[in-house]
Amino acid sequence: MRVVAAQEAFFLARRPRKDSPHTTAAYRRDLAGITVLLAEAVSTSVEGLVVEDLTAGNLRAAFGVFADSHAKSSVLRAWSTWNQFLTFCVAEELVAGNPMGAVARPKTPPLVPKPLRGEDTPERLLAAAAEGVRKARDPWPERDVLVLALGLVAGLRSAEMRMLTLGSVVGRPGERRLHVAGKGGRDRSVPIEPAMDRVIEEYLVSCRGRFPRARFDRGSALLRDRHGEPIGRGGLEYLVRSCFRWAGLHDRVPSGASLHALRHTFATRLAEDGASASEIMALLGHASLATSQNYIEATARERRAAVAGNRTYVSLGRLPGRGVE
């Protein structure tokens, strides 16, 4: 059987899992990238590659070339994708065994939460956005506040924000909640307090004022760009980064985090306020309880570091010792 045909069969078998379009696209990229390198390793075309070519040696050669030009996280993700694909091939009796066990992979980096630095940073960020300090071509403070709030008090990922529709807000007044189409098909419900309910309503009023002829039904995208179209990934990232910059808080954003720092801030504050790992897992849509536990452990380390850095503690350590009998 040709490898490209086996890959299509793999995606067909995954359809009941209801993967997000983003997840499916990432899987396809990982499979296609390594497939090209495999074809080069056996001196054939991608279309001419057959499952018998999926040997440990050929895969090691392909992943070796791939690793030379990709980050550790990309190699790890591609390894995982191919491991799932070849597990499927074994189940379908296309290959005798999964050769990925013989292909080296990077160690999984530990999850290190990257919340915004500074105890008052979330409050200052929201206040600046509400005042309209972001000097965009077409200022829209109601939308800026909503996007920031979706990260800071609901813990949504970028893709989850972009998938929200007007129908995602459900429930009676005072008992509203946000239905979130989560990563990996793990849908969840996030409670909406009156303050968040007001932010959403103010944003919708501003939408109808800006786009009086636009369609606003339950299936319509909640977040929109300045033309009234569903906001894109790049537009959403730019919006958040510029909010940090115009609020004068860009130096409080951890390296490698921007919009995701809002979600990490939400999770960290949950842990600081005593939420359990299972509660954090439910609210953030984590696949593993261990991921949620990381926020609690990180918070505990930060508390200990804060106590150790207390000026009184420093003075205590300078006192002359009298010995212990």
C-alpha cells in the first residue's frame, strides 16, 4: 500500500474524534514533511513511497534531517504524529510493528507556566484597554477588553476564542456560561459572572453600531475584525501584543508568550486562590491532571521564593548564631 493512501485512511479513521481543523492541519504538515524526507532517503517520489519503506533506518534518516532545521518542540510533535500514524498502520495490519520505538526523540520539556509578571498587571492591562489607550487605526476598546477578559477570566486559548459564536453564550441572566469548543474535542463550560456578561453585551452593542447590516445569529462569529469579518489568528495575536505595548506593560510579558500568557495568568491565579488540580483541569480543558497540577506546584515554588526574599528573612539570616545544644 502506498504511504499517501495509508495517511488518508489514518485521517478517515480519526474523523469520529472530531479533531479541530488546526489539529488536523498540524498532523498533515508533520506527516507530509517527513514523507518528503523519506522519499528522498529511498530515492523515490512521495507518490511512489510504500509502507514497506517505513523502516526504522529510513525513519531515523528522515528525522535526522528534519531535526537539523527544526526546533525541539517541532521534532517532538512530528515524532508523536508519526507514532500515532504507525500505531494505526499496525492495527490495520499494514506493517508488522511500529518502528518509532527505534527513532530517537527529544525529551519532553517540562511545562513551565508563563503568567504575566507583576501582581497588578492584569488589572492595569484591562484598565488601559477600557480607556482606549491602544492607538489602532480604528480604536475599538470594547473588543480589546473582551479579548483580554476571555484570556484573563475565562482562560481561553487563541483558537478557542476564534471559534466562539454568539450561540456560545448560554444560560439565563445571572447564570450564564460560555460553551467552549476545546482542544482535542474536549468541550467545556466556563461560568460567566455579571461583570463578564456586561463586557460581552457592551461589545455586542458596539458590533451592531459598527456593522448595522451584518448578520448576528447564533452561528455568527463572536470576535470580529475591523471589517466585520471573523478575526484571524494573526489579527488576534497583534491585538493582544499591541494592548501590552500601549499599556506600557510589554516588559511584563514572559518571553515566548503573549496571548497565552493571559491563560497562564488565569490558571496561576486559580491555583493561588486555592483551586484544586481537578477544578483547574475542568476550567482550562486540560487533557491531563498532571498539567493542571503543574500550576499548583509552580505557585507553591513562587510563594516560597517570595517568602525567602522577604527583607525580614534576610535580616534574620544575618543574626549571629548561638549554637544548638
